[in-house]
Amino acid sequence: MENVRLRKATTKDKAIAVGFDYRLDKEEHIKLNRQEKITKAISNDECFLILADDREVGFVIFDYRFFDQGWIELIVIDEKYRGKGIGGKTFNLICEQCKSDKVFTSTNSSNTQMQRALEKAEFSFAGELKGLDEGDPELFYYKKVKRI
Ligand SMILES: CC(C)(COP(=O)(O)OP(=O)(O)OC[C@H]1O[C@@H](n2cnc3c(N)ncnc32)[C@H](O)[C@@H]1OP(=O)(O)O)[C@@H](O)C(=O)NCCC(=O)NCCS
């Protein structure tokens, strides 16, 4: 997948973004009220559809709520498009559009695919936080944004 780009999601894209998240984990989607989270992110201009060769393959929520630094809140790529480098390219595009010095994100210790994608995109490990998900610590990563 060479041609990966981001398009700011509008209210018309809500169903597609919600669908990606629902297919990822139906129970969590309902329990964590992710439809509302996605709706809010769209209305705040913080949700972006991920397009690979002009096809919608996932979405990413990006804001500045983490100590005023760029923060990847959530990224979901549809199952059949994972492991093809699209996540890594999405992180690069987020870094390009970031208006702060650094981009941060976090993932569960059990999510090796996310960790691998972040490491491939040259994110550095920032630390571990226990207590959020019992027995599955949250691992934080960051990358300095290069300015020309
Ligand atoms: C996490 C996610 C965004 C990464 O995007 P991606 O497009 O799959 O990532 P990339 O292809 O850039 O890199 C993934 C790496 O993990 C590897 N990988 C693929 N499947 C894997 C698996 N089951 N376990 C571990 N590594 C795996 C890939 O091979 C690739 O490494 P490689 O190039 O050395 O082979 C995507 O997999 C996803 O949407 N997962 C489900 C939702 C999720 O977990 N989101 C993050 C929440 S914090």
C-alpha cells in the first residue's frame, strides 16, 4: 500500500468510522460508548479517515489533550488491511500535521502489533503505567516532530 493519506472525517463519515470500531470489538464498542467518542471527535475536527489507494481502511483520532502535545487517542485499521504498513504510514502523516513538538500515544502491553507499528515508525518507548487495565499495563510512546 504505497498511497496512504488522511481525510478529515465529517458527519457523513460517522457510520463508516463507527463500523470500523464496532467490528474491532463489539463489546468494548458498546461498553466504552465509543460511538459517542467518535461523534465528538468528528465534530471537533479530530477524526481522520485512513485511505489506502483511495479506499477507506480505518480511522484515527488525534488531538492535543495530552499536556498540549499531539496525542493519538485511537487508531483502528480494518482487519484485512493490518500488517501492511498502513499504521506506520498513518503515524508518519500524523507527525507531519502535528502542530506541537512531539506526538504521544499509548497501548496495552498485550497489543504487540501496535507496539511493532510504533517502533517501525520510529516512536520511542516513554514508560509504563499500571492500574488502567488489570494485568495489562499501558505502554506510552512518543516521537519528536521534525520541522523543516
Ligand atoms: C495497531 C494497528 C493500528 C497497526 O496498524 P498496521 O497497519 O497493522 O501496522 P503496520 O503494518 O504498520 O505494522 C505492524 C507490524 O506488526 C506486525 N504484525 C502483524 N500482525 C501482528 C501480530 N498479530 N502480532 C504482532 N505483530 C504483528 C506486522 O508484520 C508489522 O511488522 P513488520 O512490518 O515488521 O512485519 C492495526 O493493526 C489495528 O488497527 N489494530 C487493531 C486496533 C488497535 O489495536 N489499535 C490500537 C489501539 S491502542
